[in-house]
Amino acid sequence: MFRVHFLIFCVLFSCNGIKSRPSNLRDYLTKTFSHVARIDDFYIAAGNRAPLITDSPSATGKEIFDMSVRIFESLLDQDEDGTVDHPYLVNSLAEHLAFVIDHTDVTNKEEVKIESLFGNYVITMKSNIWPYMPSFSSSDCNLNLTELNTSLWRPETYNALWEECFHTVTEAINRVNPDFSFDHGSILGSYMQADIDNGSYDISEQNELEDDGYDFLTGVNEYVHQIWLINLCNRQNILNQYQLSVLEHISAVGVPLTINPDYDLELGEIVK
């Protein structure tokens, strides 16, 4: 009899747990995070903790969240007419991805949990270990380099939020456009490999620093970001022939080439 009662209790407890679990991504994010926004059905969520590496001592979690929404709006609405430029892109973001901002004790857990529950790959801004520099501007990047020859390069002062938002958008393009693959033998992969074979670009040092964790696909992804950023900062003159070919290709497939962190149209919706 005790065993029967115990089994009934377990079944009821399990059912109650299922009932209390949010059935969709929106409900889960609004239950879990302090701030939530959406652009169509692509969701951005953030905790309330301040960034730890910043040039704005008064910066808050809400401030990073607000800027992330503006950056995504700008990336998706390059001509700033108040509508998404490419519906397929926001559809891919909604189907495949989500963006989360918080400290690593939250982001590391939620990356796994959200994908396991809803199937959305989570890209994050880890605001306790990555720099949030709201003063960074593409009009004054202060790029102290004469060539792009290593995967290790970043500007001395950079807002990592720009990079992570950009990676989210390019990941969405990668999911649906075979011409935007990061694989060996792909268009982008072949350009980077040719650059490496020419002795004009290197990923081996970073791969060694990361104990073989910097694989080819990651290398191509970051190579694209570096070239995009140099172009954004109006320093295309330092790019070599392979890198200029990458820039031409990403423009042709519709990668957004500019960011306006002060975008002020209401493309997105604040959910919470």
C-alpha cells in the first residue's frame, strides 16, 4: 500500500512540475530574466546585474539590454525605414537562436537549458568577463594596425556587445544560406585557408593558447568578424586580397555592414 501511495505521489509531483514549466520560449524568458524584448519572434533577454568591465561606472544590466536591442534593430534594418530588411533573417533568428546577457553563472547554465528545452542555440554577452564599452564608436575606432595577420587581433578598446550581436546575426545567416558556410572548402573557408597558406594570416597561435579549442569553423567565423569590423571602421585599405574578397562576399549575401547603436525606431517590442 505504501508503494502505491508513493507512486501516486511521484506521478502527481511530476505532473505538477510539467505544468509549472513554461511551454514556450517567451514565457520561460519572462519568468527567468529581468528584461525581455523581441523582434518578431526573436528574443533578447537580460539579467539586472551591472557589467564589471566598462568605461561607464554607472552602467547597469538594463543599459546593456537596451543597447543590445538597438544594435539588433540596426543590424536588421540597415536602411532605417522601420521594417526588417530581410524577413528570412529574422525568421532564422527566431527559429534557431536567442540572445542572453548576464554574468557567467547564469549564461553558462542558460545556454544549455534553453537549447535543451526549446531548441534555440543561445549566444551570450557575458557581462562580468567581456568588456562593455558604450563609448566605442565606428567613427573613432583607434585601430592601431597596418594589416590583419592574426586571429588574436581586437581593438584595444572594444564593445564586446557589438561582436556578440553580429555573431548572432551571422549565425542565423549560416543556418539558412549554404553560401555562408564556415566549413573547410566553403567560399569563406577557402579564402581564409588561402590567406593562411600565403603566410599572411595565422590562427595557430590562438589554437595553441586555447589547447586546440580554436577550430577551423570558429576561425572562419572570427575572421569574418574581424574583416567586418575593419570595414566598419573605414580601414578597408589595410585588408589584403583574400580579406577584400571576404568583404565582397559577405556584402553580396546580405550580411549587415553597419551598426547604429543609437537606432531610435521601434522595430522591436519590450516584453518585460
